[in-house]
Amino acid sequence: MLKAAQRKKPDLATWLRPTLKVNRTPEFERRVVEPWEYATLVRTLLNPPLAPSRRNERNSLWRDAGDAVQLLRLTGGRLNEILRIKLWQVMWSKNVLRLEATKTENERDIPLWTPIKQVIQARMTDGLIGDEYLFPRATVETFDNAIARACRKAGSAANLNYGRRNGFTLHSLRHTFITDMMEATNNDIPLVMSWSGHKSLESFKIYL
């Protein structure tokens, strides 16, 4: 539209969009999630309070959110990576979970630690997996937003400082995972970077 207007009105040929400088402050802190905060959020999602309507639909979504939160915490993955895990990525014979990093267009293998297995096996036992995806609703474009919204509502119901200044978000679970892995491996940066999917130390620094 702008180019068409510039062609018709020569005086617009050198017109540039005005720039507005906005002083923004980070809405949320980059911080680790305390164990009790994580446990409370998961417990609330897996045992949601009664809903006035559409209870089954809400409970199903919150179960997906509860499982996603656990996998985010246990793998350090990004939300879109976790919600779109395909069944073939769970490599039982190799004892690894392969995450496809859409942000960096590469793959990485996470050890299939027992807690990860337990979450996946529970979904299989309860018939919550699809023919292709661990989360059947992975193909729905708004699935990410629905999961994030469920977590905000659960955080509010549990009186958690979730999604507010100095609080935590789903991405904070990635910071938590990396922090814990750095401690567990005695600061083995290359190993932890291989799990987090970072290709440069510069981008990894914000998690240190």
C-alpha cells in the first residue's frame, strides 16, 4: 500500500515511517522456578478446580498443559518443540528423546530420564496420544496459546506469581532446566549446550 501511494504521489517518495522510541522494561524476570512453584502449578493443572461449564473439555486441556509443563521442566525444551513431539521422536531403544528445534532448525537428543518416561507412558496408558503426535491437538494452530492460557488460569487459581512482574512463565522452565543441569554436570557447558540446543556461547550466556 505504501509503495503504491509513493508511485502516485511523488512527494511521498522519500517519506519514511515515523519511529517512536518506547522505553520498555522486561515484563518477567529470567529466573529459575522454585520447586514448590513448579509442583503447585503441575498439581493444579492435573487436579483442576470445578468448572461451571464445559468441564470435560477444560479438564482435557489442563491435563495436556500439566504434561507439557512437566516435559518443559524435564527437557529444557521450548513450548512449540514439546507440544509437537511426534511418537517416533521417543526412541525407547536408544533411551533418548529427540527434540526438533524449529527456532534453530536442528535436532538434539535428550536422555530419556525416568521422569520423562513416566509422563509419556502415562499419556499412552490413558489413551491421550494420537496416531502421530504425543499431543493429538498439536496440529491445531491455537494449541500453544490454549496451553499458555490454561497455565495462566491455573497459576491464578493457585495464587502463584505466574505471568506477572518478578514471576515466572513457561519459558522460565527452560532457565530452570539449564541451571539444574549446569549444577548436576559441574558446569559442563558443552554437554548442557548439546541438551539445550544452543549453538553459540553468546546465546547460551543469558541462561548462565
